[in-house]
Amino acid sequence: MTFSQSNYSWSDAGFSNDPKRYAPPAASVAGTACFLVSLALAYSFYPSEETSTLIATVVARIVGIGFIVSVFLDSQQGLRNLLRTDLLCIVGVYGLTLAEFLFPQEEFEVMTTPDQTTLALNIVLIGLAAMLVGRHLTPPKPMESSWLKLDDISNTLLFKVFVVSAFLGYLNMLISVQFNVIDMVDAMLGARFTQPWTRGALGGWRTLVNELALFSYIIPPLTGVIWNRKRFFSKPQIIIVLAIGALTLFHSFASGTRNIFIAHLATLSMGYLLTLPKNTFRNTILPLAAIAFITVYGSYHMLEFRTIGLRNYIDNQVYASESTRDTLAVDYNLASIGWVADAMPQNHDFLGLEVLNWALVRPIPRALWPSKPVCLCVSIEEFSGAVGWTVASTYLGECYMMAGMFGVVSMSMLFGALAAWWNRMAMREQSDYALVVYALGFFAAGITMRSMFWLTTAILPVIALIVFRKYVPTR
């Protein structure tokens, strides 16, 4: 039995008389105006503070309040209107740069100066403002691209897509442990980069199999969709789906890689929420609140055990010792953005198109292009003096390295417009299969806020699902 648009209509769910039926989710003008006012207020108030932490704290609080009010105004168009790509991008920028300053951050004082913090905050505030404006450059109308108008597939084929995605996603890991699932789970509990499937710095033909791990990103949104269709699947199938879905979340959590863990939670929730017949407070707001709690709680502990491994963290009860920090800190990306802004263009010229070229060539396997560039000609680590560890500056820092404030404004507006364009995929008339594709694009946009170098790689699963639906016979 199939569950497609041919045997189910939205009128059955009470949407037949909805005037917004054919409108995709979109930001309200009132919400954007309110948010822009909060950015302006933050810019005007923070110079009165003296220390780096207090400066960042003032901005975090004012911008946070503006964001909450803007979300409330957007919700007046319905709860489904909050399931937007641009909203995730804003949450990503805020979470990566400002959210940690809602908590005490004594370590931040020794990392950066007030002048560097000011430079970084200006970049963040201007970047957010440009993104808010950019999301209104794309009109909220139905998706016009025929490539993105995807028909649904049968439940049988949907389950096969799930199983194949899981097999390809875990293939490299399974090969590394001779297909012993117990050994694979045991290795997940080890310290970061000690697993037998960890790839080298440059890679080769062997790492081509490792690239298949991108298929694992398809698992969470499919899990959400299949759960909503669960009455059309057998109990063994549901057990398999839930087991693999739980394993995927556990793996991302145990790895200590927060951006992947949060991405899996986001796509799982999107796959579930977007395919509900009707969004209510109980089935939408409560799950989102639970996801937010798990994100914050999980992120705190992941920061503590990612260097020693989850096994040692639990066995030695490190979580109960005095060695754990008593506040929530992310990566202090604000500091690294300040280092970049302080060094360019005073000590180094902007990198220009080299940044975009590096982003475009990232997905090309080195086995196919041995001479592929290894990195940018200058790195954030050089500006910060980091040795033996990496430094991230979010897409904002990367855009500043590319072309200064012009790069920040232009790329932020572009990402805002692209996010609003992708929101067109979240139409109620879309098939469940198309909504899985939307959820994966949702993930790609969110992880791009961490680094825009991820975008061209993160959209590969999206392309794979589109090509599959367009060219592979489904009957």
C-alpha cells in the first residue's frame, strides 16, 4: 500500500479552505523590522561596556530578545511558517557567535581584546542584517523548478531507499571493523580520531568509500517521514528504521562533532514536522522545545568528552568531577572572527576569489585530482597562532577573509535569498519525498553557517535524491 498524494489529500486534514494553502513559509515584514531594530540597538549600546565579555553579553541579550520577538511575529502566520531555512541560518549564526555569552565566559577575556571583539561584533551584526534583508529578495511563491517538483514514491521503495542509504552511509565503517556491528559501536565510544575508519589528512582511493558516508545524512529525515507513515509499514520495518535512526544520532553524539549532531536533529525534526497533517502546539512546539533542550544539553557534554571519548567520560565519571566547566561555551568563534578582522587587510591582503574557488573544489576527491589545493594560502590558525589544533570563524570570518565587509554583506544577502528560495520546497502540496529533499537542503544551509566550504559537499545527498527520483524507474 502506498501513501502518496494520489490517495491522500490535504483537505482530509482540514486545509481545504486555508487561504495560505499555496504560500510557502516566509518571514514576515514585521518580524524582520523588529529584528533589524534589535541589531541597531545592540550596535548602539555595546560601546558603553569596557571588557570583551561584557561587550559580547550586551549584544547577545539584545539580539536574542529581538530574535524571539521576530519569531513570535512570524508564528502569527501559522506554526508551519517557522519551519524555514532562513530561520535555521539565523539560529546557526546566533548559536555559533553569541549564544554562549548568555552564560559567564571568563576564558574569553584572555583570548581577545575589546577592539577585536568590537570588530567581530560589527561583522556579526552587519552579516545578520544583510541576511535578514536578503531573505526578502526572493518572493514567497510556489517552487517553479521542474527539477524540484518531485512525485512521491511507494512505501516499499521508500524503505529500500532508507536501507540502501544506511548501508552506503556505514559501509566504510563496516569495512573497517570487518562488518562487526558490535565492534563498530564500541569504536564509536573511543576518543576522537582514534576510530579505525578515521581518514587521513589528504586521502586517496581508499577514502572514496569514506565519502559514501554522506548518505547517512539521508537517514534522519527519512526516519521522521517513515514514523509519520508508520501504519503503512510492518513492525520489523519500523524496528529497523528506528534502530538505524537511533544509531545515527548516537554516532554523531559520540563523535563529539556538534554540527553533525545538531544537523541530524534538525533534519529528523523537519522530516517529521513537515509531513504532519496539521501542525499544533502539542505536535510541533513541544518537539521543537525537546530538540532545543537536547541540543544545548548534548552540546555541553560533547565539548567535555570529545577529546577523551564517551567511554572514558562515563567510566571515570568525568561529568561529575571538577574538571568540567561550569558554563556553556561553544567555540568562541567571535574571537576568531576578531583575529581575522584585526589582521586583514593590515597584515595580509584579502584572498578574493581564492575563497570561492576553494569552496567549489572541496567535493572533488583527491584521488581524481591529486594536485587539488590543500588549503587557502593563509589560514585562521596563522592569525591566531594556533599550533596542533584548528580554528573556525563561521562563514562570516571566511567572507571577511575573501573581501572584507563587502564580502560579508554580499554573501550574507545571497545566503538569505537562497534560504528563502529553498523555503519554496516546503509547500503543503509537495510530496513527502520532496520534503525529505527539503530537509536535506535545510541541513546544508545550516551547516554552511559553520563554514561555507561545507555547502558544496553538503548538497551532494540532495542532488543524489533528485537524480534518483528523476532518472531511476520507481515502478
